[in-house]
Amino acid sequence: MVSSSLIRRSRVESQGLLQLALPILGAQLAQAGMSTVDVLMAGRASAADLAAVSVGASLWVPLMLFMTGTLMGLTPIVAQHLGATRYTDIRPAVHQALWVALALGLGSALLLHGLAAPVFGVMAVPDEVAGLATHYLYAVAPGLPGMALYQGLRAFSDGMNHTRPALLISLIGLLVNIPCNYLLIHGGDGVTLLLGAATPDWLQTLPALGAVGCGVATSIAMWVMCLSMVWYTRHARAYRTVTLWTAPALPQPGRIAELLRVGLPIGVAIFTEVTLFTLIALFVAGFGSIVVAAHQVALNFTSLLFMLPLSLGMALTVRVGNAIGRNAPEQARFVAFNGVGCALIAALLIDIVLLLGGSRIVAFYSANPEVRALAGQLILLAILYQFSDALQVSMAGALRGYKDTRIIMAITLFAYWIVGLGGGHLLGRGWAGHFSGLGVYGYWLGLIAGLSVAALLLGWRLWHTARHTMTRMTPAAESGPTEHKDA
């Protein structure tokens, strides 16, 4: 029987984890809302504008997520310094992350300028859409350095156990994005339609930019978020022990190398996951419009619910990192596996929502009965992988707290690309002379297999890392905090 002290300890830790995770969840939903607003408003302008925004986002969003993942390497570094009360080490670590963020942001902007047109040519995108999408990306590109700097500061704030600013500033970005989108997409005519005779003369002459206006609005929102986070980290009391904005540190190769050693594997893992779903969408496109629509509906809905275990995993990085910084490996292990238990409870709640409300939610996405029926069947398949998905994302978050990230990248590449994509493609398309393909169901079964393999391998790695860390750190426990390196 579980002792009352263990239950009490678990309850206290779970409350601390949720206090960090819920603002992260809100921030993730707000940022997803920005993408939704872009699609909805561009779609009201014209089908070509909608297509341009959708195709363009397929290039810049993976780049942004790669930057975000790489800069997430700062969170466990700051969390471990905070746990060890090494406040003087936090400021230079953050400054190095900002140098990396600036380089990533500028590099991504240049990539969009140089690769947009050639990539659309290879993808055989129609000329009208390709031209609009290219200029849309040119408009988004100036905002990427601002977004990278914001993500660096957000990683610092999360590592300081201060996750609410990300929620607040993401909401600010959303509130800026909506009116800027409307104004720049629809121009003066759209404003006049909304305000009538009260429209100022200078607004009436504003041209309607369509998809390009959507890109400009996105850039504006990115820089507003960046500058808001700069202002907040400069003035909020929570960061006074760090004195972040004094004595700027020049680039230091050693600290940058530490950040990249921890962060680059995270960026690659996230990029791998994003491209997995992108490629599956491309493969599924050959099955017809009904299948494509149903696939996107089921994937969009389940991805929205996935934000909860994802947020728990991001919060786990901070909690585990704090414990390691305090030289408390046993506490770190308890935090990690307690967090995994919380993720399993979240998966159970998600399964209940999918089982009881899936068909009703699908009805909001489409009026087509064929799309609804197929999407409902895919959601039933999604119920099968919620536990695996929650396990793998929470375990990956815990391992990031240990700064053990390279193995996450290796496991992700194998589980997602070899098992998930390879197995899904085999099941979906079939094997001539052996068995016929299962269509879209095969790809979803591949996802289930890939996520399950990832959960098993990450579970083994977390158990090994926690045990190895306890063995290595315990003898030094009486001599004070020590820096933990990659497990």
C-alpha cells in the first residue's frame, strides 16, 4: 500500500508542476491561435491568398520551431544554475543564447529569401500561388530575428520558474496580430466596411495586401512580442537576482558550445517531428480530397489536445533541472517519474474527451458527412496513441532537465522516421504481391507504432539516466552543489 507521506509528496510536487505547466499551455494555445487567425483571415480575402499563406507557413514554421527547440537548451542550463543558486552564471548564459538567437533569426530570414522560389518550383506549386507565397515569406522574414530573441528570453524566463510572462506576451502577440491582419490584408476598403463614415482618410487609401499583408502582420506581432519580453525581463522583480540587462557579455565559444550541445538535438528532434507530419500529409494527399480533409481535421483536433502533455513536459524540464542544480538526484528522479504519472492522467482525460466528444467536435470542422465519418474513425485510432504520446513527450522533457538531449534526437529520428513514417508508408501503400495497403489508416497505425517505440526507448533512457546520475552525484552530496554534465 502506498504510504500517506508518498501521496502527500506527490500531491505537492504535482501542484508545483501544474503551476508551471498551465501558463505554458496558455502560451502554446495563444501562439496556435495566431496561426489559426492567419488562415481564417487570409481565406476570407481569396482562395489564392489562403493557399499562399498555407504553403508559405509550411516553410517558415518548421524553421521557427527548429530555432525554438535549439534555444530551449537554455531552459535546463538556467534551471540548474538557479537550483544551485549560481545566479552570476545565469546572465552570461542568457547573453550567449541571445547571440545564438540573433544568428539563427538572421540565418532563417536569409534562407527564406534564398530558398522560397526554388523550393516552390521543386514542389510544382502553381505560379499564382508560388508568387504570392514567395512575397508572403519575404514579409515574414524580417520578423524571424525578433521571434528568435523572444524565444531565447522565454527559455530564460521558464528556467527561472517564471512561465506566466510567456502566456501574457503570447496573448499580446495574438491581440496585435488580429487587427494588423485585418488592416493589412483587406486595406482601406475593409476598414471602411467595418467603420463606415468614421474611417479616417489616411486609412481609406491603404492598399489591400492580401497574403503579403498577413506576412507583414506576423512580423509586427513577432517584434512586439520580442520587445515586450525585453521590457518585462528588464523591469520584473522575479529577475532581479540575475541583473540581466547590465554588462553585456560578448560571444563566448565555451558557453555557446554548451548551449548548442544541449539545444541543437532538441531543435533537430522537433524539426524531425514536424517534417514527419508534413510528409504524411503529402503522402495522404494521393488518396483524395475527402481523405485529406478528414486527416487534417482529426490531426488538428488531437494536436490541440496534445498541448496539455506537451506543456507538462516543458515544465518537467524546469523542475528536474532545479533538482539537479540543488545536487538532489533522488528528488530529480521523483520529480521526473511523478511528472510522467501526471502526463498519463492527462492522456486519460484526453481519451475521455475524444471518446465522448470526438464526433461532436468533428461536426464543427466540416459539414460533409463523409469527412465527418472518416475523421471520427481516425480519432478512434488517436485514442490508442494518447498514452504513448504523453509518455514520450513527458520523458523527453525530464531528460532535457538532465541536459541529456542527444539521445532524444537519436530516438526521435529512429522512432518517427524509420518506424512511424517508414512503417506507416508500408502499411498505407501496401507491398505488391504480399498485401494491399490500408490507406490513411496505415499511416495512422504507423504513428501509433512510432510513438510507442519512442515511449519505450525514452523510458529506458530516463530510468538509466536517473540511476546513473544518482550514482555519480550522491558521493559529492556533502561537499555542496556540483555542475551536472550530459548523462
